[in-house]
Amino acid sequence: MKKILLVLVTGLFLVACGNSDKSAKNSETKETQKLKVAATPVPAGEILNVVKDDLKKEGIELEIVEFNDYVQPNKVLQSKEVDANLFQHTPYMENFGKKNGFEMAAVGKIYLPTLALYSKKIKNINELKKGDTILLPNDPTNLARSLILLDKAGIIKLNNNKNVEATLKDIASNPKNLKFEELSAEQLPPRLPEVAASIVNSSFALNAGLSYKEDGLVKEDKDSPYANVLATLKGNENDPRIQKLLKALQSEKVKKYMRVQNAAGVQSGTAGLHMSLQLLGVQRDEEVLVPTLTFIAAVNPVTYLEASPIFIDCDDSLCIDPIKLEKFCKEECDFIDGILVNKKTRRKIKVLVVVHVFGNMADMEKIIDIAKKYNLKVLEDATEALGTYYTEGRYKGKFAGTMGDIGVLSFNANKIITTGGGGMVVGDNYDLVEKVRFLSSQAKKDPLYFIHDEIGYNYRMLNLQAALGTSQIDELESFIETKTKNYYLYREELNKIEGLQLLTFRKGIRPNYWFYSLVVDKKKYGLNKDELLKKLVSENIQTRPIWGLIHQQKPYQECQAYQIEKALWYYEKVLNIPCSSNLTEEEVDIVLKKIKEFKD
């Protein structure tokens, strides 16, 4: 599951979160040494956060000092205010040191921040007109890098397109008589609307909401030699602290995870759902298909966008019922020009929210097929299902949250791992996830000059949450192991009691066993679920009912609810019994003893 918590896109990777009492207990007690590293916030600062907790176990307290330019990280290294930095490639490092009279050393390559040509005025380089202005980074190495990129695209011709020290004087041919203006890297994004195009480094492109994949008109090859390095002062390369940092940054753990999913840390699961719905195209006066058996946070974000939910029944997994979902689409809607339209309201339906309830997995094979048939975007609410994955079928090996268009995780206090809050948006679509990251930080197009072209949110994950969380993901499997063991202890005994049945999980999956749902038949057991709940609570045994069905909640009683039957049945009969990953076998026995005693 850790695969979904880091990202690699054109050489960039980012971190997720988690927290654990266990991991804290496992930390080494040896004396801690401090290590200060200067970095740009994105992606270098986030990369460093990936390994922060690993270094702590090695006795090193990593302090990350962030800067929004390419000068200060080297200045503070020169003055020995920091021990190392991460933001630059070797040619830039060597040139900077030469100009400023000191020597730095590249300890090792870490990631590649690619360059691309961006524009707000044209969609293709063929649209460049005679006399147009193109902005370029003014530092010597990235200037040369940019000119080589333009040469390869055929926009200009250099005397030597392999000259890593090329300047404007080395342009041999400029057919369109383009004008070139050199600016510092942080000034390029804010000036972009004023000119025909600009070459921007990925670090500043990300902060400005520019997508390398979608917006880049000309892109640097992924085999570019300009990989960013961990740098320190000459002579300090063998500092044990720096070598441990290098080892952590180049570990197989990091390499494995950074090759797969895109991920963006956010303030909460609700925040992730809100932004995801917005980016999937939900608009005012549209409708969104949602389950009624879920926590209300899965539905409220629909109304934040002034859209309306349509409630669908559950199946025996407690997740949204694909049979009724398809029936609603077929019988209650028209499919016009590739858009689903509600016959009753004439409102468009473009998005479906799927919730993986209590750690179970919805029937994603059927649901994805339905979504494709009716051109629906799929938002997976996997806030309760971190670690759940398919073990067979079309999606074998796929985790909850990774099969739809975008997925949302939660690290709230009651989740299987927690940062005390916080969440994450994950998905294969790099641009969607990066847009989430952009919106979550107040949509700062240029953080240095505070330029905002869109309305954003204060939805970013706090640094403290990320710091708390980076180690806990390592404990996820042990938590699931404990919850699995306890589930089967419960099931073996509860299934012997007439009138009680512990709900099973969907076949073909490895669930995370987040909640244990007990079906109570009053006729056979003697108590209904509410009566049993009260008795258990009176014995200081934490027990809770499932949520009140959302279509029955006051804010949503006027919304359309389609053939709700099973959800009503389960609501009347199901309660959730103790299931914490800290629950011991002895405590399970206590719960079972009381449940047996209460049977009439």
C-alpha cells in the first residue's frame, strides 16, 4: 500500500503520511544528531520529508530549511548555516561556487526536475509569430539547457547544441526573429501571461499550477543529465550524517514507491473529496450519484459545489449496489451526446462517488464497466479502506482508491493509521493530483509574488502531520495483521450464537478489516441492535451503530433516493463492535463474554 504514497512524474516524487505509537516505541534511543538541509519546497522539501523518520531511527534529526529561490540555499551552505542542500544540478552548483569563491561537492543524484516551454497564449510552437518574446532562466546552466531545448524543437539553431555553456550569443539561426528575455527562475511564472512563452523549471512550474504533461509545449528528455543532487561543502562529503541521508534518499524503499501513483497530502479526507469533485467537473445544478449508507462527509462536498446528490442503495458488502446503479442509469436517465441526464430533473450526471465501506471493497469491476458505459467519472472514497486490495480478477493487486479517476484517503484519528487529521488524494492522472496540490495551497500561481488566478483553499496537509505520519505507514501491515486476527477470533465465537452474524468481506480481496459489523436478529438473539449496544456501552465497551442513512438526514430529505431497501435493513440490524489495532485477545474475550451473557 505504501506504493500510493509517493509519486514519480518526470523525475519528481512526493510524500504521504501516517502515525504510530508502535513506531515511536521502536525508535532507537541513541543520542540524536542534528542535520540541517536547505531545499526548495517542491519537490525537494517534500522528498526530504519522505526520509525524515527513517533518519530519526538512525539517530539523526533532520531539519528542512525551505527557500523559494536558487541563491539562498547555496548562500546558507557557504555560511555553514546548513549542512547540505537539495535543489540544484551539478553544472549550476559548480558555476555558483566558482562565481562566489567556494567549493561544493555533489554527494549523489536524487531526482530530475525537467524543463519545459509553457504558454498562456498558444497551444503549439507553430503558432509562434515573428518578433514574439520568450522568457528564459538567467542562471548560466539553465539558460544553456533552455537554448538546447529550443534547438531540439527547431525553434532556433545553435552553433553547437551540445554546448552546456551556451548563451544567446551562440544562436546561429533565429528564423522568426524571436526576442529572448532572461529572468531569475522564480520570476518566470508570473510573467508568463505577458509573453508568448517561457521556459520554466518543474519546481516553479508545479507551484504555479503548470502541468508538465498537459501544458508543456516542448519538453526536456527524461534522460537529461541535469539531475538534482544532494550537495555539501567540499570536504564534507563523507560526513556520516550526510551519507546516511544519501542512503535514505537512494533507498529501494523510495525508488519502489516513487515509480507508481501520484499523491497529494491534504488537510482531511473531506477536503480531498471536495477538490476532487470540483476537478472531475461537478458544476452547479448538476447531480452526483452517491451511496446512502456512508458517512455524511462523502456527500456534503457535493453540496459545497451547489450540486445535488442522488442516493443509491447498498448491496450485501454495505457498498454501493452496482445492480441498482445500472438500473437507475438505464431506466431513470437519458444518455444524450455522451452525458447522462436525469429524466425527472433534466440535470446532468457526470460523476459517481464510490465508498469502500468499513474496509470492504465495492464491486469495482462492475462499477467501472457501468461508469464507462455512461461516461461517468469515478471518485473513490477509500477513507476507510487504506490497505484493502484485490487478490484476484481484473484488478488483482489494485488498492482501494486506485481504480477510479481519482481516490481519497483519510488519516483521521479513527482511521487505521492516523496523523490526528489529514488525508491524501491519489490517482494515475498526474495533472488531476497536481491540481489538487495547487488548489490546496490557496492556488498560489507564484508563491514569491503571491499571484492567484484561481480561488483556492487552505486544504494543505500540515508539516507537523506529515512529520507524524511518515513512519506509521511502515506499521500498516502489522495493524492489519492484528485486526485480521481479532476479526477471526470474533467470527469463530459469534457465529456460534444464534441470532448473531459477523458480516464477511467481499471475496477476492484482502480487506483491512477496519470495522467489524455485527448483524443482530432480535427474534433469535433476544435483543435488537440498539438494546445490545446500550448494554455493551454500560459495560464500558465502545460500540456504535452504523451511520444514519444520508437520504434520511434533514439536509437531504428532498433529494432523490432510488429504491433504498437493503440499506434500511442493515441500518436496523447492524452495529460495530470494538476493532482497534490495539485490541488484545484478552479484550476480545471480554467482549465476547458479555455478548454471550446478554443473550436472552
